[in-house]
Amino acid sequence: MTNPIWDMAISLKEFKRTLKNPRSERFLPFFVRVLCRVPFREAFRHFISVRVYKKHYPKARRFVNSDPLGAGRVPFWDFLYKQMK
């Protein structure tokens, strides 16, 4: 499993718990980090659900481009989002 928090001082357990709570103020930055740093199969298997992705991707899209590791992934995530509608 890819570790999207290798440069953060937070446990993987706490990271996953935050991703299960969309009302958390840290949810969106963590969600973007998963989209930018984790292969898509692992993202849906270990970190986010399809339902959460469909609901929150439009808000997160503009932030994905700002992450140096995620700049090239926007077309892929856009395509995936459009296919899920």
C-alpha cells in the first residue's frame, strides 16, 4: 500500500479516520493528498469510497493541480468522475 502521508506527522490510522469524516476541516486536504499520491485502485481500496469521491471531487479538483505530485493526474480523475455520473 502506498503511504500518502510520508511527509506528515500523523498516523495512518488517524489519516484514514479523517477521510471517513467529510465534516472535518482536514478532510479536503487529506482527500486531495490521496488523489495526488495514491494509485487509483489503492485509493478506492484503502482510503476513500466511490460515494465519497463522487460527492467531493468537484470541490477537490482545483487543489489537485496545486500539488506538485498531482498536476498530471487531473485529466485522469476528471475522466473517472465523468464516467461515474
